[in-house]
Amino acid sequence: MHYDIVIVGGGAGGLELAARLGRKLGRKAGKERVLLIDRSSFHIWKPTLHEVAAGTLDTHQEGLSYSILGRANHFSFLLGDLDSFDPVAKRLNLKPILAEGGKVLVPERGVTFSWGVLAIGSGSNLFGTPGADQAHLLERTEDAEIFHTRLLAAFMKASFSTEKTMSVAIVGGGATGVELSAELIEAHRELLGSLGSEQRFRLDIAIVEAAPRILGGLPEKISDQATVALERKGVRVHTGAKVVAVHADRLETSGGDIPADLIVWAAGVKAAPTNAGYGLVTNKTNQFVVNERLETSAPDVWALGDCAACPWPDRGPDREGKTEGRIIPARAQAAHQQASYLARALIARLGQRRVEAPFVYHDFGSLVSLGENKGVGALMGGLGGPNFFVEGLIAKWAYISLHLDHHRAIMGTPKTIVLAMARLLQQRVAGRLKLH
């Protein structure tokens, strides 16, 4: 198989890029020239994985089929997991697809391309912590669904136990850890509404963060607001506590042991170690090193999103006064902006032109969901100066709008409105919590 443009990875950036290119090239040419490859058959916006894990979002309702999206946006889709990537030969191979029992359903396949784009995301950084592989990760939809299954089992066990208590420990006080804790509180509250008084149990949640405060990448005001909101919900926030080891039933930290029935690792970001074997320059966290045009060390190969280490020259000095080596953070808004830029660059290439302007990242701020009708955030360059702080229902609505904006980019405005209304009605009928 050969395509002009092959995009590996159907996350926020990869999917938006494929959709933009397909629509630009048109109904006839798009499917013949643009190929999107992903190891899953359906798309879930990664910032919502904590909702999948808690059960407040159903993947069967939220998931969008890549094949259907490809048909609507005029690009081709191929299911497969990347096995090898040769930037010189401009060829990649996909692993065979196996059925239960190891039987080969689809053999290994090879794809050649004129231009390749790597958008394969990143995972968690375990920092070599002993036993950390025992903790649950939230890197993929499958991870979130596995955690949800075990969460329901733990809920059931606690409701019939003599202690009537269940505990969850979350390693990492970034956005994922904070949002997961809030969603778990919401899920527990929804569940208690369906249980008799003799089956109700207490949920203890602890967030363990090695830094002096949670949400360290955001303004201190946001961190303080989030800490107060979580503690009011009953979440115990342990800052300045480094995880020494992970055990099956507890976290061993520098501040003492924290018992837990379930442990989630949501600290650090690190790309896959296999990235170093694709013939491209990578950094110490296995990200592909790209220039200000998102070009990798190989001609005609680009990288975007979490897997790309893109320079951020306009960021200014860090806390230590250093300006060199700053890279764009692994955020959905960065992948969205990079997809928009790269779509223009590749369309220009197809027309034998070149986009001379480099990619410039605009930080529009950050929003953190703290459960139903609550949130905190800072909107950069908005009303009220360079940092316009929002909280409560306004912040929650702004957070939801980011999700809808992603859907709008890949589905269009009319379909996004219909989808949002359908999900709202479904929640009214079936409830907010998925218990199966």
C-alpha cells in the first residue's frame, strides 16, 4: 500500500490532521492520498480518560469510529499497531492482528509513503519506582476500562464488607490526578443514591504529589483553589511526598505508608522507548526532536503532539532563569494547533510550495474539571489581563467547550450539536454513572 501522506496515531492531533487534509483534498482525492493508522478502531479524546475510568463517561456512547470519521472526512483508515518505521526507505510495518488464542486474523502489513507524520502520543513516567508497574495507568482507553471494571468490583466488595470503607491512592497531582479524584467522588455519590443504608460505604481518596503543590505547571492561585475544593470533597492531598515503592495494598512514601485498595499512577510524561528505534533523533524522554516547523531529523517526516519535543522560544525563562531547552508542553491544545499548522504545510507541499512561517504555539491557558458544575482555570490573554482566572460553573462550561471544539474540528458544527444533545438526553434517561 502506498499513500502520499501517512499519519500514525489517531489522537487529538493525528485525527484532526487527517480530517483537515481529507476535507481539503476532497471526496475523490482525499481517501486515495491520506491514510490514518491507529491501534484502536475508535477514538476517545484523551483528556476524558479519567471520566471513562470513573464510569461517568461511557466509551460506547463517546467513542467515534475511525472508519466512519474517515468516510465523512475523506481519508482512509487502517487498523494496526506500529512495528517498525524506516524514514529512509519511507516505509513502515504493522504488527499482525491476533484473535483470542493467538490465531492470526490479519498478517503483518507494509505501507510506503511520500510524507510521514508521527502522532503516537506518550505514556506515564514511572521514574524507576519499584513496584510501579502494579499501579493502574490511564494511557489508553483500554487502561481506563480495566480500571473501571476493577473499581466496580471494589465498590461491590466495600458495600458488603464489615469496614464499609474503600480507598484509592493516586500518584501525581497534575491535571489527570486531580480530575480523576473529583470524578471518583462524583461516581461514589451517584452510586450511594442507588444503595440501601446498610450497603453504603465511605470512599477515601489520597493524592500523592512529590512537588510542594498540586498542579505545579499552573499558576499558584489555581493550585490553591483546587486544593481547597478537593479537601472540601474529602480528598486528602499529600504534597512534598515522594513515592518510594508501590505495593499491592499501599504506597510507600517519604511521608509514610498510605493504604489503598486501588492505586493509579498519573505522574510524569514519557514517550514509548520504541521511539528510539525508528531512526530519528529523540530526547531523554523518548520524544522525537523536531524543529520550529515540526520536522524531525529525517526529510519528509514530521511529528506532532505528545511524542514531539518542539522548541518553545517565546516561553521565556523558567523558574531557574533558563531559557534554552524549553519545549511545548504535552497538552491537547498544542496538538490541535500543530495539526492546523501541519495541514497547511502539507497542502503546500502537495502544491509544490513551502510554508515559510514557523509554528508558533499560543498558550490559551488551562482548565481543570473538579466534578459536576465545578472547575478552575486561567485563560491566558483574556479579559482582565494576561491571566484571567475562572472558577465554578463558568470554568466547567469552558472545560466542556474544549471537548466540543475537538468534536467540531473532526465532525463539523451540526453533527457536534446533535451529538451533544443526544448525550445529554441519554444521561437524563440512563443516569450519569455507568455501572456495567
